[in-house]
Amino acid sequence: MSKFSDHNFSGQKALVRVDFNVPLDDKFNITDDTRMSATIPTIKKILSDGGSVILMSHFGRPKDGPADKYSLKHLVKHLHELINADGGNTIKVFFADDCIGEQASLTANMLKPGEVLLLENLRFYKEEEMGDKAFAEKLSKLGDVYVNDAFGTAHRAHASTAVIAQFFANDKKMFGLLMESEVLSAEKVLHQAEKPFTAIIGGAKVSDKIMIIENLLQRATDIIIGGGMAYTFLKARGGNIGNSLCEDDRLQTALDILEKAKEKNVSIHLPEDSVIADKFAADANTEICPSDGIRAGWMGLDIGPKAIGIFSEVIRNSKTILWNGPMGVFEMEKFQNGTKSVALAVADATANGAFSLVGGGDSVAAVNQFKLADKVSYVSTGGGAMLEYFEGKVLPGIAAIKG
Ligand code: AMP
């Protein structure tokens, strides 16, 4: 692979896989453009070298070929604004209403240095998700070099994220700046973590997070478990959890994890107390009680003040922090204190020199909501990809380039 910042794109057409799978409202306005704005430095570097940029992305989950709702044409105007936000000479942004075929090739061929072309949604072809080699080869013909800047889809072995790399020589394929910083941050946490290393794992389901916990048991010194998934652990230990979330088929798994943690000398921190509610609703009645003594009919929807104190202390003493998943139902104001307090503790630890990586859709939404995104070391743009990376899996999008 080639190093992006060392590569001179002058006179070259760079085929850049991005993740422009941004949320739209019903009037096709972009409600969160993080994924688009995160790729602008990559695009700009290619253009300022004197290269041209051909962007390809998936968008939504179209089932049966082209559909207006899933067209990337809705993003062109905003892309133009983002690319031209810093003033200077206007950079042209073209759109091809197909990602392969005659129109795509013609437009790509006509592209001049300093210009940008966005191709139509890759998933209008089922071959994209199938990882079809012939489709990948057709895409590869559009550019001279291949740049993968789509960490969000790095865990998929799709045509444009992995299979395509084989059609480019080693010095003609590379990570973009976003992908590079995602990979560097993830590697830093997984392979060069300074200790104490605390993993904060939350969210709804134990079953989604078993593999990441198992892998982190080999590396972390402390694992904080919060959110709905904590109650399966608490019940497994003999606690009364009332109507709290519980996966009864995972009780033994929870016990096995607690046992393994003991063997490995990893401290697992479960919430000592909880904010309980008499219904799953924003206007529920609430009380604080021990997390293993929740009475029938009530449910734990956030960690309580004692848990916040203990978790915050562990976090503030850490040198490396990985956070995936909220501590409670933070979408409702009554149950957001735990997640907010944990976010503040992560920000404090970071200010004191810790390296903190936040990933996973809901924890990222939480740090954004509490305006703390710039107070942590790195916010990952790839939820599923990040989870799989920390489960110890090889990500096809990374392997295809690294070889
Ligand atoms: P996940 O997608 O597994 O990371 O779960 C995130 C979701 O878990 C969020 O929508 C939270 O509202 C939800 N959640 C967190 N804590 C709880 C809880 N104690 N009870 C029910 N849902 C929860």
C-alpha cells in the first residue's frame, strides 16, 4: 500500500470510496453531515495536488435497483458547499446517475484536474454487496488510484470496499486520511494501550457485546458495564432486577465472563445502584435503588449516583479509555445523567492526558448531544466496523489494502 500523505496525485484520477450514508429528513435535507465533512480533507489533498476525485458510496438499503429515495443526487448540493466552504476558486462537482456504464465512464474521462465527480449509489447494483469481482473491475476502470476512506463499511467485504483493491498495484491503493486516523486510533487502543486501560461498554444487549468483552478481557485492566445489558449480569449473580432488560438465555454467558475476568485479574464494574422507573416512558415515576434489589414491575433505566461516583473514579484514573454504548436510556432526559456523567469523566481523563476513543452510534450521539466530542481524543465514524475491530476480527476493507 501507498501512504496517502506521501502520494502525489498530480494528473491522476483518484477513485475514492467514501461513506456518505448520511441521515436525511423527509424533504431530503441532511440532518447530520459528519460522514461527509469527515472526508473533505482527503478530497482537498487530492485536488490541491492537481488530481481529480471520483467519489463512490452506498446510500441506504435499496432493495430492487434504482430508487429516487436512495439517490446520491440529493447530496450533491451539500457536497458542493462543503468542498467550496473555504472560498477560493470554485471547485466543480459533477454527478453521474450511474456508478458504472457509459455515462459514468464518459463523465470520469472528461473530468479535469481539480474537479470532483460523485457516482450514483453503488447499492443500486446487488453485485456491490455480493462482492462481485466483475462489478468491482468495472468500477476500478474509472480511476488511476484507489483510496478507501470509508471506515464505516470497512467490516464489509463488498465490491467497492475490498474486492476492488486487487485491480490496483500496491503503490496505487491506499487509505484516505479519515480511514488512516480511524485505523491509527483503533490500533493505539488495541495494541499500544497505556494502562490502566478502561473499557466502558453499555447499550441494550449483552448478546451484541459478548465478543468485544471477551476480546477486551485479554487487554483491559477495568471493564465498566452499564446500560440495559448490565441487568443480565446482575440477575446472573442472583439479583432481583424487576422488569429491567434481561436476556435470560445469556445468564450463563454473563457468569462465564465474570469468572474469566477474575482469572485474568480484570476488574468488572457493574452499577451498584440504578435510576428505576415504573414504565418505559419519559414521564415515568422514578426512584433510586440498589441495582440488584429492583422490585417487581419497575425497571432500571439509568445508572444511579453511587455507580456514577465509582465509574467516574475508575475513568478518571485511566490512561486509555474505550467507550461503546450508553449507560442508560439517554434519549429521555430523566435517564441521561449516567451517560452524561460518564462522558464528563472521559473528557476529564482526556484533559489529564489519557487517550480516549468513543465509538458506536449511540455513544457518539451522546458525546455530540452533551457537546463533548472535541473533549475526547477520537470519535469514530464507524459503529459496526469499530465493534468488529475490537472483537478482534480482520476487517476486509483494511486487509484488502494492507495485504
Ligand atoms: P445498543 O444499540 O445496544 O448500543 O443500545 C443502545 C440503546 O440502549 C439506546 O437506545 C438506549 O436507550 C438503550 N438502553 C440503554 N440503557 C438501557 C436500559 N437500562 N434499559 C433499556 N434500554 C436501555
